Amino acid sequence: MIFAVLAGFLVAALIPFFSRFLRDKGARLFPLLPLGLLGYFASFIGQVSIDSGYTVSYSWVPSLGINFDFHLDGLSLLFTLLITGIGTLVFLYTAAYLKGHPYLERFYGYLSMFMAAMLGLVLSDNILTLFIFWELTSISSFFLIGFNNEDPKSRASARLALSITGLGGLFLLAGVLLIGAVGETYSIQELISSSELLKGHAWYGWMVALLLVGACTKSAQFPFHFWLPGAMKAPTPVSTYLHSATMVKAGVYLLARFTPVLGDHAYWNTPLILIGSITMVYAAIHALFRMDMKGILAYSTISALGVLVFLIGLGTEEALLAAGVFILVHASIRPPYS
């Protein structure tokens, strides 16, 4: 599984050595990467539907408690299939959208890095490894949003997105270190069994607050929503892939993943309900007054993300099931626009 996660980084690293070949007909080979990964992860559907999950572990820095621990269950499988499935379509669309572009192979390299970072994020069972992949999504998205680097607006949008999500990453790092220190483990599966210990600790409120800031910045929740409309100045494949199907849902994934650990408590559910409800109403109203298509899609996406946070905040089995269905529906119907 580690090869499947890191394959995107490997492809991105090899691109400079084959750029002349890839600039022409070789660019048609890039969609084979997400397509192959889609087939690989789809092969686990039967096993995940029967078992509670599938876990593999690779030693990395055991002295610091940092390992490549990957856990594939229903939630992570949903996201891996979205990342690779939508990724396949985006890779195909990019070949036509940027046909003849002098830096086409560079764009595919950024896309491959981003896809690998997202796969690592949703599969990581070690929260320190999760944080590393979390930051890699911010870095790779910076290059994608600012791909048209001769445009001052694109550069400004990329800097703003990196600043907001990077700031949220600092809060997330503090949160995961605090959770790991109190729970005495960095494994999410082991932290689930320590849920009552965490919720009964004096620092529980700080854990929740730090985690929420990290999630809300990445998923463009109010009042951190303003970076997303500006990021729509990126090439259309970027706004389709990052800002609807994958990156902006990383915060939603984080909240869903930590619900069994920190959820079912007023300090967790109440803020999520308030943040989600404010975001979905505020963004929906703004979408009504936007005149450009990308602006409408940006605020409608923010509103949809607010709905997801609201559903996770409710915390019932029905609400979480509805959130999972809505994640799939929203990612599937998001159209590309120039």
C-alpha cells in the first residue's frame, strides 16, 4: 500500500528526466496513474465491507512514534475512491484543457504530488504522519493555484491560500501533539479506545479548539472561507479537483475521523453545528449575488462544506450516513468551468 500512496511523488520526481517526451504524446500516459490506483483501491471494497478495516504498518521514525501506519476502512475507502476516480477524470480533462501548454508536464507533476498527499492524508492512522501529508496538500495546492505565475492575481491567491491553510496547520500540529501526549499514542485506532480518557482530561477543550481551527481553515468554514473564491483563479482542473472533490474536504475528513475520538460531547458537537450552520447560510446567500460562474460555484461549495460540518456536528448515525452520501454526490456533480 505504501507504493500506492507514494506513487504520485515518484512520478513527479521522474518528470524532469522525461519532460521532452512527456510534453507531446507522452502526456496521454498520465491518466494511467490515478486509473491504476482506482483499480487497486477498488479491489478492497469486498474486504472492507466484511471486515472493520485493513491496516498495514511500515517503520519510519519509531523513536519519535512516527510510522507509516495506513488504515483502510469505509471512510478512508470512500475518499481514496473519490481522489483516484475524480483524479482520473481530471487528468484526462487536463490533457485537452492545457493541450500545447509549454509547462503541461509540470502541471501533471503538481497534480500527482497533490493526489499522493491526499491519499496519504486519508489513509494515515498515525496522526503525526497525517499532519505531514496535510501540509503536503497545502504546499502542492500552492503550486497548482499559482500555476499561471505571470498573473499577479494568481500569485496573490496562491499566497493567501497557503497562508490560511498553513496557519491552520500550525494549530493542527499543536492539537495532534496534545492529543498524542494525553492519549499516550499517536495511533487513531488506539486513541478511539482512549476516548473517555481524552474527553475527561482538563485539556480536552484545547484539543477540540486546535483541531477545529485546523479543519475549518482547510475546509473554508466561516470566518476562514475567504481564501477559496480567490483560489478559483487557478486553471479549471485545479478548481475542479482541489476545490470540490478533494482538498477542501480534507477538513471534513479530519472531523469525521476524529468524531469517534473526541465526539459525542457538547464541546465538540455544539461548535460544529454552529460553524456549519453559519457557513452554509452565509455562503448560500453570497452565491445568490455572484455574477461569474466560478464565484457561484465557490460559494455553493463553501455552503456544501458547511452542510457537511453541520451533519458531523449532529453526530447521529443517520447524520453521518447523510454526510457520506453528500460527500459523494457533491464531488460527482461538480462541473468544470473555464
